[in-house]
Amino acid sequence: MTRVLVVEDDPQLVRALVINLQVRQYGVDAAPDGTTALRLAAARQPDAVVLDLGLPDMDGVDVIKSLRGWTRVPILVLSARRASGEKVAALDAGADDYITKPFSMDELLARLRAAVRRTETPALAPGADVVTTAEFTVDLVAKKARRAGRDVRLTPTEWHLLEILVSNPGRLVPQRRLLEEVWGASRSTKTNYLRVYMAQLRRKLEADPSHPRHFITEPGMGYRFEAGD
């Protein structure tokens, strides 16, 4: 049974989450504050954490940082905070996903399933050198991308961006991380760089760049690579 730790101080929302999770055969623990959450996480070893940021005793970002000190359990933030800076702070601290309130229960459950699935069966196995999709392949050792049997000419910057994304299949990679790794810390707020280069990657690799299947934008948060079927 997949066990989920719900960290939320709104009793009505906790009740709704617990009911919806239990009816789908999840085991559920609930914590009304950060201190209880950290204690339960250590004792119960959940498979995923659903976390509100506005807790009565500490900020949810501090809970994320504490958890990341010893576990890689998927953390899905569920918060009313909509500012881009709040989202970036949570993702940079180690959250795997960010869902704003009010939210669709179906969407939350879908994202939870995806997060748990990625930890159980990583799309890119350790030591895998070639990433294959229906449209293109990426050879991480040879540092080459091929589409329709031909090499795709990529600039060093395009390659670096592509390499980070395909090395983290199915995972949201925050804008700040991409900017800092590709362009350096001094460019960590230049999101226009990402828009330009992501458009170039899609044009070179996607079958339909205007409706990408593989390089997905999470508005205000970052990008994720999906290999597809």
C-alpha cells in the first residue's frame, strides 16, 4: 500500500484529502503542523508527502528543507501562495511539484500517481546513455541528438539545456536551476533566455513545436521532459 503524509492545518481540507486518498487504497497519515509532520515522516516513512506551506508553527519551505536532509520522498506542495517567487523557493528547496489552491482533486491525484510512479520505476535507468522518443534520440555519451535518422545540429547552450532535461525524465526542473546551470547564477532571473532556447529545442526536435509532447512548460515554475510512449 502506498502511504501518503498529508501536512495541512485546515481540518475540512484534511478530511476531504483523507477520504479521497483512502477510497483509492492509499494509506494516509495527517499532520496539522510542521513539527508533527517531521516526526511522522521519520516514524512512518511515507511514499509521498502532500504539504501546505502556511503551517501554524513553521513555514512549509523549512519542512521541505528538513525532509531533504535525509529523504528523497516526493513532495507535492499544495498552497494558496501563487507568487512566482513562492513557487521557486519551494521548488529550489526540494519540492517535486506545486499545486495552487483552489485545486482539482483529480489533478492532485494524477500528479501524486505520477510522482510515486517516478520513484518506483525511473524512466531513465541508472547508467542509461541513450534516451529514445518516437521523434528523436539523445546520446548522452556521444553528446548527439538524432531525428529521422539524421544528426540534429545543436549549439552548446541548446545541448546543455537538453542534457539537463532528458537526465531528469518526468521531473519538473525549476527555471532557476536551469538558468543557473546553463547560464550561471548572475542570469538566474533571465527567464526570457529559457523561452527562446526552449522554442529552439522544440523546433529542432518536436514533431509539432506548437503542441510539444516532450518538452512541457509548467507556467511560472519550470520545464519537464516526457519521453512519451
